[in-house]
Amino acid sequence: MGVSDGDDRLGRRRRSGQDAGRSSGGNSTLVYFGCEDCSVEEGRVTKSGGRIHKNKFSISQYGFISLVIDTEGNMFGLHSMK
């Protein structure tokens, strides 16, 4: 973690050191939404202007996941058992 460098004008903490200049999503938590079938939801993402980062793939006995990106550049996951 970087060292605190004070607050910006919006009250957020500024960081210096290794975290300074790091883009969001490079080392953060990824939220997964459960769904009936990842493939169906991938279609909804693209129709809404988002894009697919990694198409549906198996995670063994735990089901399937897809990684998608919304219209604002935020990545999230989809999880299904079929």
C-alpha cells in the first residue's frame, strides 16, 4: 500500500508510492452475479453496450463463469451451474 498524501478536493485520500497511478480493477475484488446460464446473460451484456472479456468457461464441479465489462469499463463475473 502507498503512503497517504493528504486529501484531494473531494475528500478522497491521495496515495503515493506503489499505488499511485494504478488504474482501478488491476488489483481489486471482482463481484460475481449468479444466473441461470452465463451464455444467455453474455448476450444481454453485449446488447446493452458492454463487452465480453472471457466467454463462458468451466470451473469444474463448481459450474461455469463468464467475465464481462459494462459500459463504464467495470468488470464483473457471471456464475451459473449449467
